[in-house]
Amino acid sequence: MKFVAIIKKIIKSLLNENLIEIDSPRPNDYIGANFTISGWVHLSWFEREAGSSDWRMLINYLGLDARTFMGTAPSPILDDQNMKGDKVYFSIDCELTWANISFIQNSHARITIRIESPNKKNQPIYLPLIVKQFEDGVTNNTEIIEQHKHVGEMEMQYINDLKLYYKEMEKVYKSRKEKDEGRSYEYLYNDAATVAFDMFEILDEEESLEQYTYENEDKRENELYEKYKNALDWQGPLARGIVSEFNGFELRVYSDDHDKHFHVIHRGKKIDARFSFPEMTLLNYKNTKNTISSKTEKKIREYCLKPEIYKVFEKEFSRRP
């Protein structure tokens, strides 16, 4: 299977080379803040899947970690008086700005330009370059050079891994939904769980907890998270809303709630209590007859006011529209 995948990748690469050819700059050339990408491109590069034309080139700037730090979509200058076979000469003026400095420095001056067609069936091409004025002591380190060679492959691997991750997660969502009692689990994720053991202990002192309904689904989600952790980290933080979670008990910020409050939830006990932020005081209960004691309420408040937990709340509320 790996051999077949490699052959397919080579074929796609050859097809791309038939559609676009970069003349300048060459791979690993030095560039400044202003530079021009030029070469030859087949007009079919601009054909969209629906048959219409989009006369842009999608240009993305990647660091050594394969993360995009800037993206543009310019329309190249096409010189129909300068042809090479069935390709026309093109040029695009590019500019790095002050906002890119930290990304370039973190990549030790080595960046990669991804040039993409408006037609998603055409695989992007990757152009590794070196920004001269940001060279440092490790720019030409063997490991850095090797890492620079594989930025494009790394990005494509992460994209593929994320597709597999979400495909498997659909099965987890479906399994949860089959156990649902009419509630919506649009926001239910488990891999943000990190510090909730203390919260479990809070309830365990005086609340009788039923077996967690979604234990198997959470286990599978954790397995998928560990398997695709690099790709998920590369994708960046998602607005998942979970501040803390353990064994069916969770603190959650819903993205569609209008005022600043969070939910203290235990699905086994059918508890859904609203707490205010930043005061961390009990407001009311949502669609439930089950409540928590004043002693538990006080302990929850103390827990939520811990600096490390409070910071997570701040981060989640900052993500809301």
C-alpha cells in the first residue's frame, strides 16, 4: 500500500511539473523582503472544477513547522509574448512585512512557499527559500537543512492525518448520538481534558456518581487524539469549550451562550448548573431537577478560581464571537 501511495504521489508531482515550472527563485535561493516568483504555467492551472477560470495563484508562506504565517492570492502577470511550449511566462511580486519577522526568525530564515492552483485537484508545489537578513547560527545546521527539505511533505501528511482523524471521529460522534436521550452533543469533545481529577474528588465526597455513559467513546477519542496528536497540534487550538473534564464531569463554555457564564455538568447525574464568570458563583440550573449542595458549590468556586483554571476560562471566553 505504501508503494502504491508513493507511485501516486510521483505521478501527481509529474503532472504538476507539466502544468507549472518555477524559473526564479530556485530552491534554497536567498531572497530579501521583496522578491519575484517567475516561471511558466499552463493555462489549465487556472481552471476550476466547475469549468470556470480563476486567474489567481494561491501563495502561502510556511515556517519550518509547516504552519502558514501568511497567505495571499495574487493574479500573476501573464506574458503571452513569452511562451515555452504550451506554457505562458508568469511573474508575481512578493513582499515580506514586519508582521512576518518573528515567524522567519523562529524558522532560522528558512521558509517555504506553497503555490497552489484554484483547482484543488492539482497538488500544490513547494519552494524552499532562505531570507538572507535573518540567517543565524543554526540556519545551515544539518538538521535544520534536512527539516527544511521536508516541510511540504510534512504539511501534506498533517492534512491527510486530519482527514483520517475526523473520519474516525464521525464514528465516535455517531456512537454517542445513539446513546443520546435527546440532548445535543455538538460541542462534546474529550481531548482537552487535563486537570479535572480535583473536580472529580470534589463531587466524589458527597455525590453518588453513576457509571459514565460515554466511557468507551471517550477512550476511543483519546486513542485517536494520541495517534494524530502531531497533526492536531499543527492545526492549532480548537474552540472546544471544555475547561476541565474527568469521568463524565465537565466544566464547559458554550460558544453560542450570550452572557458570560459556564456550565458545570455531570451527565450521569443529569446535573447542568450555570455558574457566572468571573465571579464563579451559581446562577441557576438548566432543565434538571438534580442539584448540588452548597458545600460542593463552594468547592467548585474555589477550584475555578485557581490561577491555572482561571486562565483556561479566560482563553475560552476570548474565543467567543
